[in-house]
Amino acid sequence: MGGIVLEGDIQFIGGHVAAGHSGKVEIVFLADFVQAGEAYKQEYGNLSFVDKVKNWRNSFIDQVVFKHDKPTPIQLRTATQLCSVLKSVFNIRALGGRRAYKKIATDKGRACPGDLGMEIVKLLRSELKLLEPGR
């Protein structure tokens, strides 16, 4: 959790946000910022009864998650610096987590990046004077 930045391969379009990845830069923390119950609240709770039964294992695991990561000061500084550089190079006007972009693309929920991850998104958005996605 030392704030190390690794570069991914930009020739591939990610798939975590359905059709919503084009024209976006994705930054991933190698951490788990999702707290117990978030996946049910964001994803599983809105499923049909049949789909809830199909996802019972993931829903159960979500309820008993006891450990999650907290962002470290160096991670926050590094993310702020990285986003600032990306903003100066690309025409970036908005910043959001997968949760927001998935909702825009598919109208479905997503737990990732977690409430703690969304706090990082809000902090970066405020510090870098960026808009919420879709606005």
C-alpha cells in the first residue's frame, strides 16, 4: 500500500463498466475498499428472487466481510498527483468510480470501489475541481 504506480496496457478497453469504458482513463487501487453489506445494497438487493438465489454465495460473503483496506496518506497523495498530471495531459472534466459509470452505462448497481473508494473519488474531484460523471 505504498503508493506505487503501475502502468496498464492502454491498447485494451476494460470491461468492468459494460459499454462505458471508451473515452475514459481507469485508475485502480490494489486494495479492497468495500465494506460488509455494500454489494448487497448496490448490486444484489435489486435482483429478482431467482437471481438472488443464483447469487446467494456472493451475497452471503458480502455480509460477513470483516476486513477491508483503508487508503493510506501516500496512496492519496500519489492518486492526487497522478490525476493532476492526467488532467493536464488529457481533456478530463469528470471523475467517478466504477459505481457511477456502471449506473450511467447500464442502470445497474456496482459495489466497487466501495464507500471508502467513493470517498477518495469525492476528495480527488474536489481537489482537482472535476465534475461528477454524466454532468
